[in-house]
Amino acid sequence: PAEHFHRYSNWAAAALYDRYLVTLDHEFLLDLLDDLVVDYGVWESERRRPDGLFWQYDVWDGMEESISGGRQTKNVRPTINSYMAASARAIARIATMAGRRDIADEFDSKSQRLRAAMLDAMWDAEAQFFKVQFEGGGLSNAREAIGFIPWMFDLAGPEHAAAWRQIKDRNGFWAPWGLTTAERRHPTFRSRGTGTCEWDGAVWPFASSQTLSGLANVIRGPDQPYVTRHDFFEQLLTYARAHQMDGKAYIGEYHDEINGEWLITGPKAQRSRYYNHSTFNDLIIHGLVGIVPREDDMLQIDPLIPPDAWDWFCLDAVSYHGHCLTIVWDRTGARYGRGAGFSIWDATGELARSASLERLTAALPASD
């Protein structure tokens, strides 16, 4: 593997499997299986501790100058451990598709053991949050946005859901211009300066993307009393509103949580401009409108738009399993002329319809 690939933490195998669920490109995925197995082994040799947990410098999480980390500190972090557990699970699924039972069993076991170890090691029962475990033992005293990452990969359980109260708490992660990278009540919140990549509280689109992805999974998961579709909708609109500068579409590296101003200026501003630390399309297609990719021939749409939020929307020309989908919500039927309600279409015609904005499933027609 390329050396630089093993600097920044990543979840490549899990992302590739997720891509497969949209494209069903078996050949592309199976061709990568042996490489993914080798790659995982390299991560184990470089970052796995004797207790099975993975460590990472905060800078190679892309989160330098964090409250809990350090550029030379080998802490156990929710980031890399979530990524490795999710990637091991993905490799197991790819190996199953390939008929390689030995690899599938090995990586399924790796994923389950790591998941159990990370939940036990990093859950702070008193703070009700996943936290960084220090190299020498003990947990950080700060809640940070990386504590939401286990939900991005469906690794946390219902017993951990209380952590999501913090995204609505003005002393937690809620701020006028987005979700902060550390809780605002912490005494060292945004105390490390500005302009040299400080993830001690400012809003970072990359972290916001991960948090919103996790939030979507929580809302679609077991019932819990902490967050709703309205919370996802509010935070996504705030996130979208931040994607501008001087009245034009823009995304930089990170911005102020109070006034929304992008924080890197001067000579470094060129590096920061159009930084693309965002999964905005996925947050709309999978999150807000609700296409939930799956391996079978059933199309599942589970919108996170509150029923009282919009009178109409249309998501058009989405490629999924070889079909070109159109998803329409039109409360009265006057906007698009395709009837009132929530409907799904492809080139063959209407696939499903509901009078209300709710979860829909439809059998996909056979592709030519």
C-alpha cells in the first residue's frame, strides 16, 4: 500500500462496500478483496495495541490541536477504532460474496471483537458519551464530535443513545452556525488559536458530515427519546447555509460557530478554499430524501424530512442498481402534476406511492 494511505485514518473498505450497495458492481469489489485484506493487516501492524484496540495521533485523524489528543500521543480514539471495525465487517461481507469462508469468518470475528472492546474502553457512563482513552489510561474530560462516529457505522447500541442529547444542548455541540467539534462548555474550548487547523471547537464540515450520517442512523434505528427528524432537518439546513462565502457557493476548511466566517485567511486561504471536506450529496440522497442502499431488489426510501417541513421536493436522475430514479413529494399535486403525495418513479413508470411523507418500499423491475 502507498505509504501516505497509512497516515490518515480512513474507512476505505467500508466505503467501497457501501458503494457496491448502490452500483452492484461485483467485479470491481471482488477484485479488491485481497488488497483490502493486506491493507487491513498493515493497519494492524502499525496501529493495533496488544489489547486489540487501535491508536492514532490526532493529526493523522485530520484533527490536530484537539482537546484530547496530541501530534505525538498514541491515544485510543473512537475514529480509527470505528473505521477498523466497520472495514473488517465490510471485508467479511465481500469475502462471503467471493465464497471465501475462511476470510469471512476471520474478519467477522475481528469486527465483533473490536466493536466490543471499543465500546467498553471508550464509553464514559457518567458523561454518557464516547471519549478518547489516553495512552497511559483513563478517559479525556472532553466530549468531542468524534464521539458520535460509532453511530456512523451502526456500532453503538440503544444503551448509548443518550449521547445525542448533546447536539441540542447550547453548552454541548449546538451553535448558531453548526455543530462544534468539541463541547462548548469545556474550559479549553477554542483556546488553541485560529488559522493553523485547530479542532478544539470550531465547526468542521468533515466532522459535521460524519455526525449527521450518524444522526440519520440513530433516527432510523430503535426508538429513542433524544433526537427526531426535526433535529436532523435543522442541522442539515444549518450545514447547507454555511456552504457559502460572499453570497456564493463555497466550502472551506473550518468556520466560526457564532458568525459562520471561514477561519483560514491570508496565504493559507488558497489551501483552504473549496476544501471539500463534506459528504453533502450523501446527506441529501441517503439522509434527507432517504434512499437506503441494500443488496436485494427492494428499493427502500426512508425520508428524514419532517412531514410538516416542505410542501414539495423532487430528487431526480439518481442512479441506483442500474435504474434512474425520480423521487417526488408534492403535498397537493399542483407542483409537479404527478398526483398528490409521495411517489417513486423510474423509466418504467411509477414504482410506489403514499399519501403521506413516510417510508416506502418497492420492488425494482428487472434490468435489461
